[in-house]
Amino acid sequence: MKRYAKTPIKIDKSGMRVYSTTYYPPIPLNDGDTFIYAKTGDRLENLAFKSYNDTALWWVIAKANALKGRTALFAGEIIRIPADITGI
């Protein structure tokens, strides 16, 4: 699943190709979701690798937890790992 696969490309004022804004659907709770307590040093890409075997899917965990602007987690923070990511 490529993050920008369905994001339109447009031309800016200088003639450069740029991506339009990407909007992701909400990720509903699922009975199979996993909840963890973050430990010191945990990062979204590490959790994505452990859960999905792909570090590029860190944004799925960020979206599910409404995390913006950071990939490092605070110790003790409760993080939801979505189980079913096929519809995203």
C-alpha cells in the first residue's frame, strides 16, 4: 500500500510537479486492534515494522492515534495498532 498512490499531482506556479493534499479516511476501531503502552525509545516506524513488517506504514498508526508532527512516542502513552488496514 503506497501512501501517495491516489494523491493527485498538480503543477505549482513555478512549473514544478507537486502532490496535492492527501486526505486519509478515518480508521474505525476493530475488535482485532492491539493496544500497547509505549516504552522509552519507541517510534512509529518501529511499531509499524513489528506490526506490519513495513516501516513505511507508520502513518497508519499515526492516523489511528491522531498523532501529528512527531514519530517518537512518550513512555507510557497508549497506542492503538489497527489490525485491518486493507480498507485504508
